[in-house]
Amino acid sequence: MTALRRHPSALDDPKLSIVIAAYNEKATIEEILRRVNEAELRKEVIVVDDCSTDGTRQILEAMSQRQEKGEATSPAQDGGDPVELGDLRFLFQTPNQGKGAALRRGFAEANGDIVLVQDADLEYDPRDYAKLLEPIIDGRADVVYGSRFLGGPQRVHYFWHYVANKLLTLFSDVMTNLKLTDMETCYKVFRKEVLQGIQVRSNRFGFEPEITAKISKGKWRIYEVPISYAGRTYEEGKKITWKDGVQAVWCIIRFKFSD
């Protein structure tokens, strides 16, 4: 039997930088950090608070202060287990600037061989990291998108959000000549060299179409993998509205023809 040969661009024991943009996620921030910490990877977790006003910032500032004192954990305010501080790094934006601006700062601070975007709510599950990272670690991909539309389990609601996501992805695909199924997904993973050549300009949710347009202009190998998705309702804190959809259309057009 022929042995499986190692790809020349495979990564040996890569360090993962997980960038979390957080804005008004007091109810979920501690739990998402516990879940991210459970990932058994060599990693750093860069949490960028985007000037939260609901108490999220105070929670993260308290964690940062305990970390500076050399404490290993921080007691949780949500009634759950303490949050381990070892892999965490904290950055604080002032004033509020938007998801894109928070990610831009996180990317600039990242030291890993691979950079992964994680939302601060519980819609996306860190247990999917293994399948997201596999194509990059194996050397088959430079960029991986986690698609909500490739068969993974997901909470069911908001038909028109589904329609809007599909239409935006289709329009993006037409403009970029990519064949993605979920351009608007949170889970985007990059080899560090991909981001080194990209300047993110969008401050809000325009980050998704912008980064997609810009990687399409490179010679990067792009994969999609199925992920699970537990979408929130607006009552539970969902923030994206129809105005962000209009902005996404503009960003798809803008970044097709400019940088």
C-alpha cells in the first residue's frame, strides 16, 4: 500500500490566533471564552471589546486585571465555571467602531500561523475548529470558510435572513468568480500570509464581503466545510439588520473595483 505523502505546504504544530470581536455580549462572553479555551490547540485568544455598554467591557477589564496580577482564572458572573486566563489577550476599543474595525485591530496583534474569526455570541460552535483547520494544516488550503448551508445542524428560524444570505452570497460569487455557499459566515480562517497582504477598511459588517472580494483577487486556495449554527433571535441579541444587507451590496461592488 502506498503511504500517504505529506503536502509540501502542510503546517507542523501551528499556533492558532483566535480573534473575537465583542460588543454588548454580557450574557455570552464568559461561556464563549470557556468553550474556546476547551479547544486543545496551541493558541492565543485575542478578545477585542468594541466599547461595550452593557457590562461586557467591565467583565473583560476585570479578567485583564486578574491576569496582570498573575492569576490563572477569573470567577464568572454567569454562574458557570471560572474562565481560564492563560491563553487570553485583551484589547479595548474607544469609541465603538464596529466589527470590522475590531477585527482589523485583532489581526494586527495576532502572532499565530493561522488566524480564525470567532463571534462573541454562541451562534458558532468552537467544536467545529478541527474541521475548519484541517485543510490548512494538511496544506490543501490557504483560506477556509465554515458554511452554514452545507448540511451541518442548525437552529431553524428567520426564512428571510436565509434568503438574504443566499442572495448576497450569489451576488458576491458573481462579482468574485468564487463558488461559495456562505459568504456572510462568521467562521473564516486564514494562513497568516493571506492577511499580511490585506488592509481591512470596512468598520462594520462590511468586513465579510470586503475580505471575500480581496482574497478572490489573490491566488489563494479556498475551501468550504460544513459547520453547525445556532442562530439567535433579535430578542436574544441578534444585531444584523436590513441596513447591513444594503451595506453589504455596496461593499461587494466597491471592493470588486477598488482596494
